[in-house]
Amino acid sequence: MKRYLMTPGPTPVSPETQLAMAQPILHHRSPQFMDILAKVREDLKYLFQTEQEVLMFAATGTGAMEGAVSNTLSPGDTALVVDGGKFGERWAELCEVYGISIERLKVEWGHAVKPEEVAQRLKANPAIKAVFVQANETSTAVQHPVKELAQITKSLPGTILVVDAISALGGYPLPMDEWGMDIVVAGSQKAMMLPPGLAFAALSPKAWEFVKTSKCPKYYFDFAKQLKSQQKNQTAYTSAVTLTMGLQQVLSWIRAEGLDKIFAHNRRLSRAAKAAVRAMGLELYSKDNPSDVLTAVEAPAGVDGQKVVAELRKRGIWIAGGQAQAKGKIFRIAHMGFIDELDLLGTLGALEIVLNDLGYKVELGIGVKAAQEILGKEA
Amino acid sequence: MKRYLMTPGPTPVSPETQLAMAQPILHHRSPQFMDILAKVREDLKYLFQTEQEVLMFAATGTGAMEGAVSNTLSPGDTALVVDGGKFGERWAELCEVYGISIERLKVEWGHAVKPEEVAQRLKANPAIKAVFVQANETSTAVQHPVKELAQITKSLPGTILVVDAISALGGYPLPMDEWGMDIVVAGSQKAMMLPPGLAFAALSPKAWEFVKTSKCPKYYFDFAKQLKSQQKNQTAYTSAVTLTMGLQQVLSWIRAEGLDKIFAHNRRLSRAAKAAVRAMGLELYSKDNPSDVLTAVEAPAGVDGQKVVAELRKRGIWIAGGQAQAKGKIFRIAHMGFIDELDLLGTLGALEIVLNDLGYKVELGIGVKAAQEILGKEA
């Protein structure tokens, strides 16, 4: 059976990328591989829209998140954590592990943090050295207003904004330098269209100043050490050679295609997906800023969201269910990276069949048609 | 030009493994991938010769080394570090980062640690909670006597033996449970014949007791959390899916072939390589316990070891030079994993040509013949 990954990570890997990764392995200190790293370093800056070096680690995104904490803060420091989903919770756990005192800004699942609340918290407690947030909270499919948050932290010399953009970067506009984010963390297996196994972090000059005074222990995720190595077109420890060869291929494609075109593609699929599920009489789970890279849908009354996921799997289509408190209540469809119109239309068509099978009556084709109308208009 | 990796990591990846990794990507929480993890978990126990769970991380070996420190010790603890090469130094750096007080047992490069010296140090300072050592110190091609070291630590309830087997595991006999090593760390890109990007660690019941009291911060490399996840056929964070699919293929092959046969193969190549360079009038750099998985050779007087490496590269053959204090003085040829007789004979033949070109006169064929005599005898 054909298998369609419509999950918000891992996303599908293109045959061209698979071939790039299937090339004979290179030594990680060879001139050939150093040439690849040199090219990748430049293309990553394009992707992150930054002039800063983008650090690469053989790890998944959580590793770079850990590095963002352990390289900038010290035990006893205070951080503000925006916690509006499963991945907000991860920032809190990471801070706790390193003895960082946290203020938690709880945001109801499905909602975005209000910038004025962050501003208030920072005003009330000037000791806060870092604000941790997700650009796109994958568990709720909500985009937090990181541009507005950066406006706030930019004026505070003692506070950095740390953005987990693991499911966001490359999916919709997040210009790091222009907006003034201090740390942006990304992972290979979402909009970057690669298998899991590479993690990234870019730091503003302000964040690099924080690195100088940080006292948390770090070794594998030592940002300063990695920076020094990359400036010589190496990595501090052995590079994940095959994944990096895939990265080169993907980044060349992204650069040739252009970020604007990719962002517009994802946004178009997103609008189509959202129009489709609304036409089916369903509600979005994301009440504020619904994401451009995935759509979270409330399961209709009497239907278990996990069953929707399970039934679609029987048809070869992999979407994601809800996590933690949203488990069973929602299902999530990704539309980023190597996912296209046909993938989406087919998924929506199968979703209508499955919903009917599970007892939620929906006119066949009604959602597909709503999606077609969007996709037809904005080619 | 064909390219031959005769380096002690990365080593060549077989076409079969490349194909396994080029399969369409699976979701890391799918039943299909969980089946792969279940199989891999069993086969890793075979490879490590242990009944304990072998933890898997999306990282290179250094990540698992860091975890071995941060999961078992606490700031202020004392550790004994056997430092007889570049990777011994890494243990020392890691301990220092985590505030572990270290006693350094310096071993001259090219030599193995003497078990009685370790015993003396442990007797003199009963506060030592861990002994860190390399099974195979890749920078000097020396095998440290970890079996004998385990004999010593086994009788000390307050001391664990932590073995970096990154370039050793799967290359020659290192039965973890039988010898009583407490932590064995490995990486994917050496005798395991995979690209870099997976790191492994297995812990004895005694080491797991240490985990309970450890107070160092850890998150991405949290051993207890990873153990819990693996027991459900998952990883704590996103799995490196494609590398794990390659791992399944490699481990199936290793199991079918049998460890004994693989160890004998490497040993045979090792004996042939060593006989060959001696026949060329060259000296081994490894004065004690020369390694079964690579051969370190002293460059002849007047010849720069780096030039030997560079000239062989022009012929498509990649061997390694010396690191740190050995740079320029030696060159190193790997014989493990997916490296075979033909690779070795060709390398030795090219080496003779290159040595003559560099002004060291050696009769063409003399080393190759010495290798042939070994290889012919012990098929």
C-alpha cells in the first residue's frame, strides 16, 4: 500500500533527497565534505533569514532546545516560559533541569499568547533573562506572535527571546534578523523535508553575549565550540554526513524555489484545508492564529479523534492525533515541506469517507470542493 | 574516481545499507517503526553481549559519552580518567564541564594503561566513583585492557567502569556482561558500518544504581527517560528514522554472520596489515596491545605522515593521519566494518608506491606479499 505522511513531522522526504543521502559516504574532514558544509552554511543563513551563523548538530530539535537553555543562562536565573501546549511544557522542563527559576505564562490550549501579557510579566519582574516560546505550537497548531514578542524584548538589553521554530522554520515567514529574535531553533524533519537527525540554532549578537556569561554545563551542545568549528567548515564532533548531504540538496532546492513561493504554497494548502474542514461542519481547534503548516481539527461530537487517525491509516494516510489533554478530541493534518495539492485533496476525500464510517454524516465531496475552490483560484 | 574509506570512522557503508536507508520514511510512532525498534533492541543486546537495554540516541558518540558522565555522577564527585590519547582527553573535558573532580592517569601515547596502576589509584583514593577509559584509543590504535580493569572495579561497590567503545564495539570481543563493564558507549560510524548520527550506551545494574543518585543536569541524554521509552519501543524524542532503518539492516547482517566470524575477519586483516608494514621496514606506533580494528604506523624518518595521507588521497584511498601530538608522525589504516581483503591489499600496494614517491625506498610488493601470506593461510 502507498503510504502518505501528512503528519507534522516527520514529513515526506523527496526521492531526490533520498538519492542525495544514498551517495557513498564522505569523510567528515574531507575537502569534499567541507565544501558541502560551506555551501550549507550559506544556504542556512538564507533559510533563517539571518546574517548569523546557523549552528548544526547531529541530534533532533530537542537537543538544540536544550543548548538554547544551557548556553545562555545560569542556575538561579529567571526565565519566562510561554506554555500553551506540549512543546511549551518542554521549555519549562528544560529550564527546571538546569536550575533556572521559571515564571510560567499559561496559555489555554488552542490560543496564542497575548504580547501585552508578556510585556506585563517582564515589567513586573526585570530579573527575567529569557522568554521561551514556540513560533508554531505543533500540539495546538497555533502560531504565537513572535514578531510582536521580539518588539518587546528588543528594547530590553537584559532579556533574550528564544524561539522554538522546529515545526515553523521554512514553513512560513520568520525573518530572524528583521524581527529581532535572539535564538531560533529548528529541526530537519518538518518544513525542511529531511529525516529526523539534524538540529539547528542561530543566535543574535545579543544572545552570543549571554553565552559569554552562562554557567550551565554543556559539551555536545556547546554553541561557542560549534561556532568555531563551523567557521572552519567543520563540526565540533563527527558530522551526520548522510543527513548533511541531504540537507545540501534540500537547501539548494529551497533557494532555487525561493522562500516566498514556498510560504505561499503552504499558505494556500492551509487555506484550502481549513475551508474544507469548515465545509464539513467541523471546527478548528486553533482559536487564535491558526497555523500555516498544519491544521488542527476538533473531532465532531461522538467521534473519537484517535479513531479518525486510525481509520485513515488503514487507507495509507498518516495524520496526527491530539497530544496530552487534546488526545482523542482533535486530529491534525500537516501541509508543509514535500506535501502538495494532490496529497491534500486525497486526504480530505478520505477524511470525508472515514467521518461517515464513524457516524458523522457529511456530504461526500463537500470539503474537497471547498478546497478545490481555493486551490483553483490561487494557482 | 572510486573512493575507498580506510579511515577509522566513518567507515564505508554497504549498498544494502544505503538502500535500507533510502526507503520511504516512516513515522517514528508508527507500528511499523516500533516493530523495527523492537527488533533493533534485541539485536543491539546481541552486539553488546549484554542482557541490559542498549540506549539509542540521535547523536554522535560524544553525546553518549556526555550522558555517561551526566547520568551517573554529581558535581564534586571524583573520577579517574585514563588519558592515553585524544579520546581519553575527551573524558577529562567532559568531567570538568560537569564539576567532577578528576584524577588523571596519564599514559604515554602508543601505550596501554597498566591495570595495577589503576588498582593502586583506586586503593589510594576510595572516593573515586568512576573510571573512564577507551576500549580502543583510536588516536593511538591501542586497546586498553578493559577486561582486567573490570576485574578490579567489579569488587568495588562504589566504583563503576565506563568504557568508550565507539571505535571498538563490533570490531573485536568486548562481552559487556561477561567482563563486567558498567557502561559501554558506542557509535554508528565505525565497526557498525553506518553513517554517523546514532550513539549508544548500555548500563549494568550497578551503573543504573548510580543513575538514581546523580545530580548533574541532563535532558536530551537522560538515560532513565530513554530507557522507559525504549521499553515501549519508542525513543524519548524523535528517532533518527532513516539511520535506524539502516541499523536494523546492519544488525540483521551482523547477527546472521555472527560476531565470532566478524571478529576473526578483522583480526585477520589486522595481522595482515601489521605484517605488511613491518615488511616495509616500518614500525607500529602502538607499542602495547595494537588494535584489531586499525593499524597506526610511524612515518619513516624524513617522511611527513600527513603527506602519506595526502598522496594516497590522490589515488582515491582515504586513510587517517595522526592527531594532536602524533600529527605528521604517523598514519592510520582502518580494517573493520565493511572493509575487506581487496581494500586492504590495494591500500598496501598504493602505500608502497607512495612511500617510494616520498623518498622512502621500499621494494614494491614486499608488504603486499607479507599480507598475502597471512590472508592465504587463514581463509
